[in-house]
Amino acid sequence: MHDLVTNVDILPSIKSDHSAILLELEEIKENNRGPGYWKLNTALLANEEYKKMINDKLPIWLEEAKDLKDRRSIWDWIKFNIRTDSIIFSKRLSQIRQQRERELTNKYQESLAAFQDNPCDNTRITMERYKSELELMYDKKVEGLIIRARARWHEHGEKNSKYFLNLENRNVTILRNTLENYTLVELSLPIHSR
């Protein structure tokens, strides 16, 4: 950072007992954005594995912070560690969820093809089981979209219905169309019991 400084000056202030500091830096060519603003996903608080992880690591964090004298510094250290571990935990959960969704989609497509080749009760039941599991996953995604839409409305004062309807049209329609396309194919098949 020191290499980027081109000028430093103390500016007098008229209406304050503090002086302003002027710090001029060289132009930075690349503007790599950071990770952005983070908020705790409160749905994690209902996850027993997450709660156990935090409770197990808290004594370790307190031990690491024993050299800190100020309670605010200790609290900031604990918050930093909660944030770091929460991000890692959330990413791992998301990867597991995405993998499960891919597996279910593949199994559903395979069971749909099997039902088309052999339309009997066993293949229909298998296909419907995978379809219902996928629908549950999509319902959870929709629930998350609704919660985020409410949070955005609350924080930015947008009209909830307008924002959510746009969000619904853009994101949820894609999720539902996937299942509806499969349903249309199913309806065009004759159902025979063997």
C-alpha cells in the first residue's frame, strides 16, 4: 500500500476540532471486487450440525483470543470466526444440495424414460417419487426467494409485490417449467397396467 501513496497532507478544518487527512493514491488499474456484504443465513440456526460446529469451536476461539485485553476485540474475533466458518459451512451445504438436485434430475429423467418404454405401475411410482423429491427441492428454493424478496423490500423500501412478481417471473418460472415439460410428456403417454 505504501508504494501506491503519491501525496499525504493534513487539511485544516474550520468547524471541527479534528483535522482531515488527505491521502492520494496511484490509480489502480484492476478493480477486483471483494466478496461483498455478508449476512448470516438464519436458516442455519435450525441446522443441528451447524449449531454443534459453532458450540465445538467457540472454546477454541476464546482460547485464541485470551491475549486480547478488550472485550470488544474478543467479540469481534468471535464474530469474525463465526462469519468465516458460516461461509464455509454454507458453501458446503450448497454444494451438497446442488449435487443432490443433479442426481435427482438424472434419476427422474431415467425413470421417465423407463416409464415411456414400460408404462407400468412400478415405473410410474418410481418416476413420481423422484418428481415429488424434486418438487420439494424447488419449493425450498422458492421459499428462499420469497424470504430474500421480503428482506430486500424491508431494507430498500421497494414495493414487495412488484419486486417479488418480477423475481417470481424471472427465477421460479424456470424451475417450474422444468417439471411441467416432463409432465406434458407423461400426459401424452398411454398408461397400461401389466
